[in-house]
Amino acid sequence: MATENPSADLAIRRKRLTFRSWHRGFKENDLLLGSFADTHIAQMDEGQLDRYEALLEQPDADIFAWMTGAEAVPAAFDHDVMKLLKDFKFFAQTPWRT
């Protein structure tokens, strides 16, 4: 679905990846990956988007274990995007929090 406007294609890709991040089917990953995407995806270059997209292809349980440090990150996914993800701090938006 390539268009004559590469920046439009990139914007569509970012929207799709953000949607996929928020709709994983594993609530913890929805919150972590969705918030991460909202925070970082707009600044990612195409290579980082490629790496993030490949990461989203992995099972939720594996991604969660890697993010939390419960399991070692495989070499194929031990890259700059995973470091950003592991360093990401999620804070729930609650009415009593200031």
C-alpha cells in the first residue's frame, strides 16, 4: 500500500504499530506497550520501527518476561528499542495522583 508520500506511509505505519501495542490481548502488555508506543513511536526512525514491529510479533509472555527482567532478552531482540522499552517507566493515570 505504498503511496507517493513516504511520510504519509510512515505516519500510517506508526498508527498501526501504536494500535497493535494497545491491543495485545494481555492487559499488562497492553498498558506497557501502548504507553510506550504513545511516548516513543513518533521519534523512532524506520530501523527502530522495524525492530519494534519484529518485537510485537513475539508472544506476549516472552515480551513481558523480557521487559520485566524475568528472562534474559535473546540476542536477536537485545537492541536499542528493547533498551528503551526496559527503561520505560509506566505510571497509571489515576484521579488521585497529581
